[in-house]
Amino acid sequence: MERLHQHHIAEEFVWDIIIIGGGATGLGTALDSTTRGFKTLLVEQSDFAKGTSSRSTKLVHGGVRYLAQGDIGLVKHALRERGLLQQNAKHLVHKEEFIIPCYDWFSVLKYLTGLTLYDWLAGKYSFGKSKYFSKKDTLLKMPGIKEKGLKGSISYYDGKFDDARLAINIAQTAAENGATLLTYTKVTGLSKNTAGTVDGIETEDTITGKKAKFMCKVVINATGVFVDDILHMNNPNSKKMVRPSQGVHVVLDKSFLNSESALMIPKTSDGRVLFAVPWHEHLLVGTTDTPLDEHSLEPRALKEEVDFIMNTATSYFSRKPLHTDILSVFSGLRPLAAPTNGDGNSTKEISRDHKLIVSAKGLITITGGKWTTYRRMAEETVNLAISHVGLESKACVTYNLSIHGSMEIKGDSHLDIYGSDRLNIENLATQHPELAKKIHSNFPYTEAEVIWSARNEMAETVEDILSRRLRILFIDAQAAKDMAPTVASLLAKELNADENWKNNQIETFNKLADGYIYHLANTITEKA
């Protein structure tokens, strides 16, 4: 799946569906559209899952929180999608045990009752039964949990995954089924016919600067927190549809919980749910919910958000994590419905469920939702596109469509995350033994993975590799900086780029990574 340049595509060609946005929703829609037989083009201004879709809490879940809010229908649909996703991407979606520590007996009763309902709603897609553990058993399961006052815990099962890797695998599946995907292609305008119907997009290749125009029967705006930018291209006076809400995560050494199970803190001081999830041999802790007025591709964590996460964790961990223990801190922006009245400052109350609307003749906007329900959202979006512009009515086939790489994995190597591609990467390292070398002594990643991603996963930059193919920027930002020169050299050779390109890549990446190193990010924010 090498990079497709715009000039490889005839501009007079008319696509059935053009999708703007290469995150979970856009990629899911492209996959749904192309597997129904529609001529499908997707354009993304950066890399796949560059925005919110690589910055989730890594959960494939029904949403215990929505259950507490009484949204039974939403939970039931999401639990079904959780089951389908595990079935269709076996290499990436795994069952995870979550432990809720209880410090009073009422909590034991409340959470056991609620989670028994959660299991029941999953029906045949259940991941396992919730149960009560005594104080002694809880401490055995999670040695890092605070012991004082502990009455026991409730355990339940949900899903865990790698979000950016799933995005890349969905992109590969869409391409294998005939979709055309262009990364680093920014939409600069919408084109309209004489009747005022949107009939295409104007773009600029952000790497080569080449401008192009693509025609279609319907445009789908799946740009997350950027949807309003596209809507303004259609109508400069359009009302704001979304307001970003920031979710921050910090990554710590996994010794803080010292457990294969995840921790779920059901009620934080601001009424949210906080998770501490074992992920890539580290511990991911989050998240927050902070209303913002602006959006960007690289949002920054606020000091008070990080303090909130650390203080909440301190109340539950036996060993207090310090700010110097933070290996990486990252932020994602949720595209929540913009408030129509009141001050709209509380984002906890706004539904996470998605909004799907016809924004103009020929322009459909999909926003909101969550990773777990991406397939269902895509199905609804393509259904609307069919009825809106009168495309041939064809049924959705993604219900049990296997995602690229899906297979039962052995669980004995970090390469398992590639699923069926693992063998190809191992073969590459066998044929070129120099590529079997590790990129960093503390991590298992090899040079063969960099080459594989450049050749088969549309990775273009050092950031693409270290942020979304290997995830290291999200795990240990300083280690990512240490790896940058090696990755830049490998990519330069693979892409036939010069020394100048290589140095520029290292410099650009280091600047980006500084925003993920807590003490550096903090000084950057203060200066700003």
C-alpha cells in the first residue's frame, strides 16, 4: 500500500463517494463504501489516525458510564459492536479484566448489580462474567492498589486494542477492496455545480504542493473536530456543529499497578470515570474532559488536567506516582455537539453518540461516536449517502468482514500486533539480517518493522513510524527521540531522500516529541 500521488488519478474520473478524514469514522466509511461496490476515494490532510483516533483510552467497550446514565440502548449496541470487532480483528482486540476497588460495602453491591446488567446486555457477545473478589484476592490480583480501607473489588471484562494500528489495518482492508486512499492531502475547497450541489473537492498535496480537483456524487465530511472547517467551505455563515473536549492521558511504568488487569475508578472528584490500563508493557492512565474553544492537530495537555489524573491515581495506588515518573503525556480532542443554549461548559453531559446530517445538497457530515461503534456509524453514513443522491441500493457487508491481519495470535512476540503480517516481517529480517537489529536497547522494535511500514503501511515520516506504527511516542517520548535518527536514516534510504530531508525529519520530530515529555511540554505551555 505505497503512497499514491494525486497525479496518478485522472481528474475527470467521477467517484461515487469521496470521504474527507482518515480517522476511525472516515476509514470505516471508506471500507463500507468500497465493499458495497462504490467507487470510493478518501483524503486525509495528515496520516491515518493523526488526530483523535490515535489518542483514545484504548478501550473497545459498551461504556459502563453510559449505563450509569441510563442509556441502555447505546450500551447494548456498543457491546454488540465490541463483539463484532473482536471477531473481525482478532490480532488487535483482546479481552481485558477490569478491577473496581471498593472501599465501602455499598459500592460492592452497587457495582456488582450494575455490571451484572452490563454482562447481560452483551448477550452472546459477552466477554466474561463480573464477580466479587475479597480484599486478599484483590491485593493478589493488583499488588499496586491502595490497601487501607479496602473491602474488596468487582471484576468485569471489556475490550482493549491499539487504536492507530486498527486504523492502518482498516485502511489496508479498504485498499485491498478497491478504495483509493490519499494521505497528506488537504482539502482546500468544495466545488459545486450550477444548481449549487456539492460535486467535488479541491485539494493540495502537503508534501509536493500539487493541487488537484476530484469530482463525485456525494462528499462525506468525517473530519472529527475539523468538521466546521469543511462546513464553512460550503457556507461561511454556517453555525458551529462541534465543540472540542480535550481528553488527556499520562503513561507510567507498569510497576505502579504491577498487574495484567486494568483498574477502573468509577467516580472521580469531577464525576468522571478514570482508567489505568496495561498497554504495550506500560500503564496508560486517563482521561479528562475539558471544554476547549479551539482545535488543532497537536493539542497540549493543561497542567491542571495532568495534576487531576495524578492526584486521582495517588488515591488508589499504594506508591505515589510523581510528575517525574510520567514517560509520555498526550491529548485527544472529542468532537462533541456544540451547545445551542446555556454556557455549554459541562461536556460530561453531552452525549458521546454520533450525529449524522445532510449539511447541504451533496454534502453529508458524520461526527461524534467512539471507536467501538465505528462500523455501525459507517453503515449508517453510507446508507444515508445512497438515499441522498440515489446511488444503487446495496447492502452493507462489514458485519463479519475480516480486517487486514486478523488471526488468532500466539501471544509470544511484540510482532503479534501485526497479525498475519508478522510472518512477512520475520521473513524480511531473515532475508536481510541487518534489519533484525533493535532500534533501541530497551524496546523490542526492529529495523525490519520500519521498512515494512514504509513499504506496506503508507508511513511517510519519522512521526508516522514512531507515533502511529510503533506507538513509542505515546509510550516513552524520550525513547522516541532517541530512536528518531535511526528511523530517519532507514526511511531516507527507503524513500530515496537526501541528508537534508533526514535532518529536517529528526528536527521536526524532536520538536513534536518535546510536547509529550511532561516537564518540557509544561514549559512550552507556560511560555505560550
